[in-house]
Amino acid sequence: MTEPKTTQLQPMPDDWRRALAVVAHPDDLEYGCSAAVAAWTDAGREVAYVLASRGEAGIDTLEPAECGPLREREQRASAAVVGVSVVEFLDHRDGIIEYGTALRRDIAAAIRRHRPELVITLNHRDTWGGVAWNTPDHVAVGRATLDAAGDAGNRWIFPELTEQGLDPWNGVRWVAVAGSSTPTHAVDATGGLERAVRSLLEHRTYIEALTSEDPESYVRDFLTGNAAATGERFGGKPAVAFEVFAR
Ligand SMILES: [Zn+2]
């Protein structure tokens, strides 16, 4: 028997200064994490975003050549709403991002450039829980990020990075996975929730293609509903949940 999901989530570790979020697509962080990011940047912490793709295959009615630059602009605007000014793209191909050494190397290089203590990524498991199937890009990038946290600290895995001037960084203390069906920790979303709504709304072209609902009510219902559900396991405060892997 699995234990009932009423266990309270622990507060996230807060003895860190720099976080790096690594996800597959524009909007991956805004669909749940950005209230936590707002809380962190409010507290003077540095947060940078690295996206494996530009999400160019994400809108059925837009050709990738047109879609990629548009989604990049929307991503930069949504990051700015929660105090993030560094947004980088690794240019893996949206929809067919492959787990493997090329992806691990690119993420390890990003970790060495930014030298974070906390790394954030999105659910790397096959499902979102139950039978809600995850996408292959999220699985690939989540797994590669968990692995690259170790790769970044070992000078003999990807020695070409050291030759490029990227010294090993073995300072990642936690990898926190958002969207996990088995979370362990949470961040109070009270102060950041309104900015999280505005942040997700910056992905307007994507959202308008996704739903016929009014974008603002769709976004607000989604984010406040999730934060309230997480809050049931976090002292009743709206919250963002993470599964934290300590290193
Ligand atoms: Zn995604």
C-alpha cells in the first residue's frame, strides 16, 4: 500500500544564492513554477533560465520558422515578469529532444557557466501521475538535468568543456523537480501568484491556440487551483511543490 497523500510538504532549502532552471520548452516554468521564482527574486536571489528548445513545434497553425522566434519573445517577456533577465536557448529540436550525451553536455556547460546551488527542472518521469502520459521532451530534459548536475562537477566527463574555459562546478546541492506526482517540498506562492498569472499570460499566442477560454480566466483558474491544492499539504498557504533530490 502507498501511504495517503496527506503528508505535509517541507519548506524548500533556502541557504543558496543562485538557481538555474532547465526545461524543454517556453511555458514549462510558467505552468506552475513562476510563483516560486518570483518569491526567490524578491528575496534577492539570482535565477536564470535555460530552455532546451524554442518550442517551435508547439502551435499547430504556425510554421516552426515563425513560431520559434515568437515563442522566444514570449518566454523572455514572461521571465521578466518574475525578475529573470537571463534566458538562454540550447536549440535542440522541439518535439524530438533526445536524451543523451549531447544534451547532458549542453546542460552541464550551462551549469558550469551559471554555477548554481539549486537546479530546477520539470517532471522527468513517464507520467504526471496515474495515466497522464508525459511528453518525451520533458522526460529527456528532466533526466539529463538530474544527470548533468553531477557531470558539471567532474572534470573528466566532457573534458572539452574545461578546454573551452568552463571549469568544473560541483556546487549543485539540490535538483528540484516541478510537476512531480511525488513532491517532497514546497514554496509559499502567496506573494508571487499574481505575477505568476501575468507571467503565464505572456505566452498569449500559445494559450490562444490551446484553448477557446478567455486566456486570463484559463490561466488564473489553472494556477490558483494548483497552488491551492498544493497548499492543502503546506499549512493551507497557496504553494508550488517540488520533488527535491539532494546531492
Ligand atoms: Zn513543455
